[in-house]
Amino acid sequence: MRCLSWQRMDLADLYRMANRRAYYSVMRIGGLVLMGLVCLVNVYGQSSATPSRTQCKQWDDSYLLLFNFFIVAGLLLPVALNTLLPPVLGRRVWFLASPRMRVLYISLIVAGILATVFVALPFVVGFGRLIFSGVDQAYFGCETLKFGATGLLFGLVGSGIAAISQWPAVLALLLASCVLGGLIAFLVSGILVKTVGLPSRVRGITA
Amino acid sequence: MSYKLVCIGGTGQMVLHYYAQLYLLGLIEEPFEATVVDTDSVIGSIRTLRDFFSDLQYGADPAEGVQNNIPVLATPTIPIPADDKVGKALTGRPIEEIDDRHSVRAFFNEETIAQSVNQGLFARPALSSVMSEEIFNHASLAPKNNNTTVFVGSVIGGTSGGLLAPIVDAIKEKQMLDEIQALKMRAVLYGRYFTPDNNIIPDAIKRFNSNQLLVLKSIKEALQQLHSYFIVGGTGSMDYARDPNVEKTARQLPWQEENEPFWIGSQAAEYLLKENVIPAATEFSDREVAGDFERPVSREAATKALRQRISFTDSFVNKKVVHRLAHEPWVTAIWGNKLTELVASFWNIAVAAEGGKAVSNFPNKVSDALTNLWNGAGDSLGLHDIFPPTPLQAILPASVQRVAWPTVDESKSNRILFSSADATAKRAAATILFTTLRKGI
């Protein structure tokens, strides 16, 4: 009986180990496929002719303009969504009825969406369409050229380097804008609570 | 019209345990007063209910809640030395010092005198009436005008068998002395309805049958005041399994089926409390209510209400709605105006109790008090433990707004009860729980 139990335990361990290996294998294959896809899009997307400095400057400025919009969106969307969604959907969704947690959740969701759209989307589906219609697919070829790039945040970050090459900084700045937006939303919520929330109805509690 | 239950002994307590649940779930409309009389300890769920109802008091009268009247549950203590033998309790001296000529030996045999009194009276009715004389004068048993009182107890046990007739008689006497008008007295009496454990009480069945005969006969002769009565069980007609240890705490006891004794008893109690049609019969035997009386609460409706109200209250407490409400800028849109006003009013009372200090953590105190009252703290049962385990259903935040929350008139609050922010938070939490259970959607 004892021997059988041990055997069963060994089998269970082996089964778990096999499952774990299979999981990591799938993850590894998935990563490789994604990387391959990115490379394929880059290679496929690049036009055979090297873009001129003027073209690169024009596309970089278009991309930077979009980036600035996304930064502003990162600041404003958490505030706007935290202000507009709860009165509409707070009665139906518990997380939207939680004044503190929803600031965190909404900011994280906004950050995720902005980062995916602005950073990951061009690498996956390429430039030249939708919001990136002002940027040509050949913009990837500008990464190695010196064309007097403005840099992120009007030259405060990475002046002279093409914006597309600075995607880690772009990601960090987008996340930072969302965090800042979340903090603003939190402050706005706090002010509103004191002026129109429960404490405003209690005598002896100053607004 | 007011309603009172006098629950005697363990059986009376168990009926009250179920009756109070039906009331808390909003299935019984009118509030009631209840007095528990038992020489043994009060069961856990009744203690929790007593404290909870006490926390609901808002005005000067114990029955005055925030907006409506509330139940009042009294558990007068019968002074019995918990670890003593019957002989010592009766004579004041150790049993080995009671000599053969002591008058106690004329009434009680050797076995009874040597019996310990900390586990009930072991089906000896005579012992109960001798040891519990002080109970008859307790304020909670005083009769009132326009009142229906229903006595609930078994005629087979020691406590109820011995105390039922003297209590009814004492109330009748007070009624005449105080010229109380329109007092109706009724009873739910339990005959033999369970198989006793012969290890606890030797020759239990023989003793139960003997008690049943004696008590019913004495009731017939002495209690002409009873307008009507209902009998549950009887010799051999019902065989329910009781577990005294489980009943001691009564934690999450499952609900009984419609044909089981305590469920029938709680229905009969409600029927007799509210019934106004049956004419007074001259013959005692004609006053017995037949078993096919219309059940005031259907089992199906009760089960549905149980699931709904427990789910609502559980979500309300465990999702910390009061805490959310306190930090919500869109408080009226999400939680509604009435609940916000309710919490704000209690907060105002807390500010006044603390001499004008802001008590900025008041909503947290209410939220914590809600958790303690609902889930229990330490060894004491929470209100949640009084109800049986039930599968929960999903509740939306919108349901909170649809509840008919009471309106607080701050000028009517009893300042003695609201002496601090903590006391106010606890009473606010009790009022909120009372409303979620009775009116939760």
C-alpha cells in the first residue's frame, strides 16, 4: 500500500512537472512567434528605398504629435473616466462603486490601452493606417538616420533621436502620465467628496 | 395592539430562535416583546438577538427604534447557584449537612436533592417552581393593555412544566390588580415531541409521559384564563431528534421542515398572536386550535426571503458599502439619498456625543461595527450565525438604493444611549443591519 502511494505521488509529481514544461514551452514558442512577427512586419514594411532626412523629420514630427496627444490623454482620461463612469455605471458594477480602487483600476486600464495602441500597434500592424496614417511604413528606416529629430516632450527626452527608437522611454512616459492622471482624479474625487459627498451633510465637518 | 411571547425552557427558546428569524427577514410584520424564562442558560442565538434588539433602541422607550417600533427581548436571570446541588440551592447548606428531618426531604427524594442544577432541571417540574419564584415579579412579565400574550413551552420538561401555570397565574393576578384591559392569553404547548437521551435523564420517557399528564391536567384546572392553545406533538405522535449541545449555541441551525416541531411552533405562535376571530370557548377542550390552521408564513416564501436577504446583507457588509459611501463623490447617484442621510444623521449624533469633534473616522467605525455584528467577534455569534447556511445570489450596488431606509429624527435620539462615537456607530450599524435584513432587495 505504502509503495503504491509513493508511486502515485511520483506519478502526480511527474504529471505536474510535464504540465509546467508544456506551459513554458508554449510561452517560449509564443514569444518566438511574436518576435518573428515583429521582425517580419519590420522587414516587410520597410520600403526598398532609404527615406530622405526631410521625410524622416516629417514622419517623426507626426509621430511626436500623436505622442503628445497620448500624453495628454493619459493625463485627462483617468480624470474624465473617474468622473463620468461612476454615476452612470456605479450602480451596476461593484468596482466602479469603490471610489479609491476604481481610480487605480481605471488608470491602469487607460495606461494599458494607450501603451498598446501607441507602442505595440505600429510594430504589429505597421504605420500608414488609422491614427498612424500620417506616418509612412518607411519610418522604421529612419531609426539609423540623423535627421535632427526633436525628441520626446519637445526635446526634453532623447533630443536628436527618432521617437520610434525611444519606445522604452515612450512607454515609461505614457505610464507616468496615467499615474499622474490617476493622482489628479484622486484629488478631484477628494475635493468633490468634501463638497458634495457625505461629509458635506454632517454638521461640524468643514468642507 | 402589542404582542408578547413568553418562552419557557429550552423548547420555548428554540421556538423563539425560529420566530425571530422570520421576523428579521420581514416575513412577520409587527414587532413583538419576548421574555425568555429558563433555569438553564440562554442559548447563544437568543443572547445575540437580545443584544442586537437592544442596540436598535433609539428613543426613550426600549421598543422605540429609529422610525418604527422594534422588538424587545428580555432574558431575566433566575438566581440559581450554577455549580451547586439542588439540596444546597434549596437549603443553603451542603447536602451532606442536610439531616433526615429537614422539611426538604418531605418534598424531594434523595436523587433529586443530590442532582446538580447547572444543566437544567431534568424534567422535574416541582423543582422548577420552587427554585424560580423570583421570576414572577419580573418587569418584562408585567401585563399591558391591548396585548396578546402567547406562552410557549413544553409540558414534559422541568422548567416549563413547573413554571407555565404559575407564570400565567401571576400575570392574571397582576392584570386584575392593575386593571389591565383587553389582555388575551394563549399558549403553544409541546407534548412529547422528541426521543430523550436516557443517559442524561434516566427513565426519561416514563418521566415525560408522567409530566405531560400532570401538567396538562393542572393547566386544564388552573388556567381558565387561556383563550386558546395549540398542542405540538404528544405521546409518541412526533419523534424529532434533538441535540442539546447544538441547541446550546444554535449556530447556523438548519431550518426545520414544515411538519417539524419548532417550525410548527413558530407558526402557531404567530397565528395565535394575530388571530382575532376565534370566540372564547367555555369548555377548556374546545379552546384547542386544530392543526390545520392557516400557516402565517409559507416555507417557500421564507426560503426565498432567506436567500435574498442574507445575500443582500452579506454583500452590504462584506463589500463595505458604508466605507465606500463615505468616500464617494457621487454618493446620491450610486447609493441614494436615504442611506446617505441615515449615515449623516448618525454622524451628527456622534459629533454631538463627542462634544463637537469632527469624528472623521465615523464611517469606518460604522463599517467595523457592521462587520462585528454580522460576522461575530470572538466567541459571540454574529447575526449571520443565527440564520442557516444558504447559497448566496449576486447583488448589484443598485439594490442598495431601492431599500426603504428609515429617516432619522435627530431630536428624538436618547442621549444616554448615544454617549460616544463608538456607541453611536454600533447603534447605526444595528439599524442598518435591521433594515437590510427586513427590507433588503
